[in-house]
Amino acid sequence: MIATLVDLFGQAQGWLFQSVIEPVIYMTGLGEFTEQAFEGTEWLLIGVLELLLLFVLLRPLEALIPAQVMTDKRARWTDFLYTAIHRLGAFTVVVFFILDPLMDHLTGLLHLEGVRPINLDGLWPGVTNLPLVTFLLYLIVLDFFDYWYHRGEHQVNWWWGLHGLHHSQQNMNLWSDNRNHLLDDFMRDIYMAVIALAIGVPPGQYVLLVAASRILQSLQHANVKLHFGWLGERLLVSPRYHRLHHEIGVGHESAGKGTLGGHNFAVLFPVWDILFRTANFSKTFGPTGIRDQLPAPAGIGRDYGRGFWAQQWLGLKRMTGFDRPTT
């Protein structure tokens, strides 16, 4: 069954590349990038399948067991735009395939100096014959580094200025995972691609690792009143666990009102929050957003923008300290 699906996917990728992508490449004089474009077609096709899967599975679930009543349908459409840009765009593939030759060059230089980069396959002899084990191993290691990237976004003022856009959604939904500033997305994609290359993740497997992570994160952000039980909450990030991370005054504050910090930074596996004492297993489904969005006296009425371009512009202003909150 799996082999059949893989074969069908390969046929679809080949057809899409030969019928649409390849002619465009040669028309634009970019034939030297044919190999990268073929790999990019795989990302594009996976992104299309992801969008269809998320809509078919999560949209009915949001209607059946919503965590809150949606008060701004336009906000959901804006989030969908972010998802389409991120999952159908070229960010991830461009970063990965630009870095791949650079990492090969760096590896060569290190070899000349007698320094060998970490390769997880080499740390566990025979593991390459167990594809599911290597997949999970890579997923866990990448998630560990993703935890620290995410936690950093909540600790550094200029970084939070960008990441705050993600938390400003007061109507969380299945598309909200990709509601990020493009600059922050670009930095994270570089960071994750460097780590993936450094630990020896093959390009083909990296595609599947990213897709699996993105699907799980879409579930986490969905507007569903869902949890995984006492044990499940500690094994995999659930919609309730991650919603706490977006809850006003809980997910982005520590040690008092307005202090950067928060809880539940884990992207996939709560074990990192447990180990580093940032876990919060409260059972609430509270309102989401950022305290400074609220009108006075609870907040300062900061505007995070409604449309895509306004949100991107205001994110840059927050990052550089040139925003002017209304009161």
C-alpha cells in the first residue's frame, strides 16, 4: 500500500515537473537549476496535499468542537494566505539547497583540519537499516533545537517584536501556525536547515520531517476543544497544551505582567518543557492574544495589523522599536 502511494506520488511529481515547471525553467533561462527545481516540485506537491488534508480533516473538527466562537472571519483568511505562502512557496527548499553546497564545502574544510561533523547515522551502527527509527531520531533532535529557537523568540525584545505577530491572533484556527513574520520564518528555516545538514539528514527525508511537523503544528493551532489525556499531553503537544502557550498572560509572560517569557515552548514533544521547567498543564481553553492588544487599562491598545502587509510592516517597526502604540 505504502509503495503504491509512493509510486503514485512520484508519477504526479514527474508529470507536474515535465508539464509545468520544466518549461517555465527553460523559458526563463534557468536551466542550470533544473535539479533543484525538480526537488522543489516535491515540496510544492506535498504542500498542496497538506492544504487539502488539513481542510478535509480539521475544518469539520473546528465546526464540531470549537474551543471558541470565531469573531473575525477575515483573520482566518489572512492566516490561510500565510499558510499558502509558506507551504507552497520556496522558502524551505531555497534555504536547504543553497545551504547544502555551502555545508559540503565547510565539511571539506573541517576534514582537512581533522574535524568531522556530527552524523547521527554514525553514532548508532545499523540504524540506517531502520528507516522509521532514523526518522523518529531526526525528528526528536530537530525538535530539541526548535524548542530553543522558539524559547529565544520569547526572551529577546527585538525577536519578540517579530514573533508577536504569531501570538496576536485572537481567533486561532487551523491556518494560524504559519501566521509569522517572513523575516522570522526565513531565520528559522536557515537555522533548522543548518542543523539538519549538520546531523546528516538526507534531503528526501528532510522533506518528510518538515511535512510531518507542519501537519502536527496545524492541529495544535486548530480551533478545537481537544486534549490527549494525562499521559498523551506529556508525550505530544496537543491543541489544549499549545493553546495555553497562546493564552493572554500565560504563554508569553513570566515573573509578572508584561515580562517576556512564558510556558509551553515545545513544538512537538512536551518533554523539553518538562526538562527545562517551562511546562504548564492547566486544563483551560482561555482567550488568546497578547496583553498589550487589549484596550486600557488592561493593555495599551497596540495595533498588530489586520492585513498581510500591515502585519509585516508593523512587525518590522516593533523589531526596531519604532512602533507607536495607541492608548
